[in-house]
Amino acid sequence: MNPITAIKRYLADNPGNEPMNTLGLTADGRIVRLAEQEEGQRAALSKEFERQLRALMPREIGRKIRQRMIKKTLGTDVQTLGGYLERLWRDRQIRNRLLELETEYATELVKLDKLTSTHITPSGNANTEGKNQPGEPLAEYIFINKFTQRHWTFIDNAKTGAVNPKDFYMSNVIARQFKLSFDTTEWLLELPEIIERDSITK
């Protein structure tokens, strides 16, 4: 049985607020309460349950990251089956929208990649920086922001010098930094409750 089908079937007959660590999955795909099973079987049921939940993580992400991502998700982000399904749904909606934006702004993203590079610092900031080729009038790009599950902070964002403002847009940078930040910190994609804007020019 497909894990999503099993989850939906279980939630149709049971409350969605049961702690995840009280549930297991049988070999035939049924979600069960561990307390109602024989003690010697509980570890295997729990392990199979987590394996199937991990399989539902975004397929675009490498297997090792998915393994760490589910540990974080189950340990600190959501503790209920209903909450887990909701988080997966939100992540998929956001990833689909990012794919649409990549198609819509393909030309701008090629230019962004040509002119800049993006990395995540040890402190969690997303830095996108670059300049144009030597011999041309100087154009510099610097975008420093931070993305967490609940809070986005736009710290320092500017294009300076002989830039073409239409080469790429701030929204292209944000989409890139946002996804890279979450994949690096191994969280499911989530939109913020707070967006803080500090320094943005041009």
C-alpha cells in the first residue's frame, strides 16, 4: 500500500494528533498503535513506519539528506501524523512553485548564475556575490539574507556600478537562496511568519 494512502486511511478513522512515536507500520501497509502490538514486534513496526515516512520526503533531495531531514522533522518540527502529512503537502506546493519560477525566469537565472555564485555561511546566511568580467565597466552584486522556518531577514542587497537592472531580479536571488538554505540545513521547505527587511537598494 502507498504510504500516503495508508496515512490518509488511518487519519480518516483516527485523530490526527496522535504522537508519531506511538505508531508503527505492518508489512501489509497498515498503520497501528504500538501499544496494542506485542512488545517484541514494536521495534520492527516502528522501523518500517519511519522507513516509509522517509520515502515520502522530497525525491529531488539525496537519500542521505532525506534520512537526516526526517530525523529533524520527526524530532523537532512535527510530532503528529496529521502534522507530518500537512508539512509534506506544503513542501511539495513550494517546490512546485519554485519549478514554475525556474521556467518563467530561465533567462534571468542563467544570467544570475553567470554573474554570481551563492553559498551558505557557517552562521546560516545566504550569500550571493559577484561582478562582471574584467575590462568591462565595473558592476558588482551582493545579496546577503537569512532564511529560517519562521523568519526571513533581508540583510544587505544591492547591485552597484554599471549594472543592467533587468539582467536578473531580487526575486530570482531570493528563490535560489531560500531553497539552498533549507536544503543545506535539511528542513522541509516552509514559508515564513515574519519577513524582516533591512537594506535593499536598486
